[in-house]
Amino acid sequence: MPSTPEQHLNFIANRSCAADGGETLPVIDPSDGEVFGSIARSRASDIDRAVRAARSAFDGDWGRVSAADRSRLLMRLAGLIDANREELAQLESRDTGKPITQGRADAAALSRYFEYYAGAADKLHGQTIPYQAGYTVFTVRQAHGVTGHIIPWNYPLQIFGRSVAAALATGNACVVKPAEDACLSVIRVARLAAEAGLPEGALNVVTGLGAEAGQALAEHPGVDHVSFTGSADTGRRVAQAAAQHHCPVTLELGGKSPQIVFEDADLQAALPVLVNAIIQNAGQTCSAGSRVLIQRGIHDSVMQSLAERFAALRAGPAQADLDLGPLVSRRQLQRVWDYLSDAHTSELTFAAQGSVVDSAPAGGFYQAPVLLERVPCGNRLFQEEIFGPVLVATPFEDEAEAIALANATRYGLVAGVWTRDGARQFRLAHAIRAGQVFINNYGAGGGVELPFGGVGASGHGREKGFEALYGFTSLKTVAIRHG
């Protein structure tokens, strides 16, 4: 007989609990399409319970913990994450479909986030301000209070870490709503946080549908700050919901990030990065390098090299640990198919395509990587975020056209520039409209220390690095007149 799917419950005030209505949602393995667990289908009442638990913690035990003691607690949690790294990696890999090597990298990054913010917790200082005689003026940074975190399904561990670790380090109490498509690892980390000694209500996880639990969290009047990572359209709705009670938001949204390859580029260094930046996590990455702009003088040779690399790529089950795994859901797979159908309708050139291994289960959500050639700027596939392993290539003539093409979408999250010309490096870094610009690399290894966020439809506010601590605090000015 098949085993009974495991139930994964909400975690509120350091206790596992079912949704108030007792409803559940299935957990589906993207590698074979089979149900292997369930999560709570929470609604507004469950969110309210978690927000009240967080408020009680902030007003009580958690709010009285010193910065130094918060640091120690978060460092203890980092150690527990590290000790349970393989379990977390296996959960992440099975839940999202990503190859196990990527799952392990995400678990390691999560530990590093808590380690980093543990070290920063007691180093967030105010300033004294020179003012008129007879006054002493200074600023202090204070936690918002209760912070809401709406986490997407593509990198649950990493995005939980970069958002929640910074919020806890600054003394906020957190309510987390992970995506219904992938949330098992986040629930497990919340239980580790309780084991580390975080008091009841400091960290709460409530699962459910975005339109139900996510919406309830964004519009809850007891939430003092919302952090959201996801699509531009959903981000707009989150911001509108939070605005009803004047709640500030940090939005890390989509991207259509370009990599610009000039004729003087080190192609030996660039080529593997160009490929990896679109196939990592099967292209389901906001910062994916989904457009490659190639100077005309080297366009044909670069395309030939890219085509050879794409043709050798293999997709398969998460545990097979190949170049990429399945997409996260049948819905996401259909989205990518719709874009590729448009590519055929537009008569775009399919320069190369990888393969799905024969051993891949028939019920899995697989899409082989696709390389499209000479995609015009006005085409939908050049302009819109596909969120799958599809790389669109476009030639350019000179630096001015490269900048114009790079800035030709509504997004502005990340960009890569490949050139040996030092002056050009600086010109492009200033001219490209993006939150991060990488020169002769892409992503810098995902450094926890590097502020991350976008402009335009890619959102606003910054996560990662010390900059994130400012977003999770408000600045208060104190002016004392003493004669």
C-alpha cells in the first residue's frame, strides 16, 4: 500500500497547528507529478492568529531581548541550520524540483544569511547631529514591530534567509507566508528557530494560497512592514493592500536581465556563465540572465558556441542532479509552453535545444533549455519574463545600441557586461538601469553581503547586505534642549 502523505502544519507561537478550518493543500513532487504531502490551507483567521502571536512577542519577551542576545540566538540558529543542512537540502530539492546540488547550495546560503545577520545585529547604530547651541540631537533605528514576509517558490530557503534573518536581527517579530508550491523547508527552519531559543511568536509560518493567506497578510492592519518577492503584477496588488493601512513595503519583483557581450570580451570566461545564468533553477530565477546581447562582429561565433553548449544540456529528476530539474508546477510549465508557442508563431529561430533524459518520469514538469536567435526588441519574448530555461539572443552594433537594448524593458534588476575595456566598464555600469551591474561576472557568487533589489517593474527597496537592516527599521530623531 502507498504511504500516507505527510502533513506539514502551520507553526505559530512555537507550536505546530492546523488551519482553523482544517483544510489542506496537496504537496506535489515536480519530478514525477505525484502528491507526497499536504500543507495547511490557511485563511484570514490563521493569519490573524499569527499576527497576534507576533505582536505579543514584540511587546513582550522578544522585544526585551538585547541586540547582543539576538545576535547569539541567530548564530545558534545558523549552527542548527548547518547541522541539518542535508535534510533541508533534500526538502528543498524534492519540493521545488531543483537538482540536489542546488538544494545543498541553498541550504548553505541560508546558514550564511543567519550567520551574517547575527554578526550585524548589534552593529546598527544611530548618529549624533551637530545642531544649534544648547541642543543635543541624535538618531536611533528601531524595529518596525511585526513584519510580514511573502516568500516565493523558486528559492524558499534563500529568500527566507535574506528577508527574515535581517528582520529578526533588527528585533522585528515575523509572520511568513511561503508559496503554496514550495514551503516545506521554511516550516522546518521555523521549528529549528524554536529549538535555537527564539521566544514564542518571534517567528511564525502560515501556509496557504496567495489569494487567501497572502492577501490577508498584506492587508492586515497589525502588520507594520511587508516584504514581498514575486511577480510584478502580484507585487502591485500587495503594495495596494498594504497601502490601506499605510504599511511600507519592500518589493523584489521580476527581471528580464541582459548580459552584454562586446567584441573584446573574454569568451572563455563568459560562455559558461551565459549558459548557467539561464539554466540555474531551470530559469526560475528573478535575476536570471534571460537576454544575451552580442556585438555583431562576434555574433555568429558566439551563437555557435552557445548552441553547442545548449544542445549538450540535460534536464531530469531532482535526484539525478543533472544540468537542470523540472519546473515547479504544471501551471509554470504551461506558461513556458505558451511563450515557446508564441516564438513559433513569430517565426523566431530556435538556434538550439537541450534534452530531457529518457529516465525522467512521464508525469514530471520538464522543459529542455531553449536558445532563440535574433529576437527583435519589440517581441514579447524579449520584453517579458518567461521564468523558464529560455535564452533570447539579440545582436547590437555599438555601445550606444547595447545600452538602449539593455534598458528597453520595464524591468531593471540585474545586468552583466563582458568587456576588457576599463572605461567602457564604468560607462556601462552608470548607464544601465538596474539594481546590480556585474562586470566580467554575473552574480558574484550570490554574495550575502551585496545589496539586492531593482528599479522600475523590478521593485523597490533593498535586501541582502547591511542595507537590508535599514529597510527593517525606522529612523527616529531625538532633539534634547538643555540650555
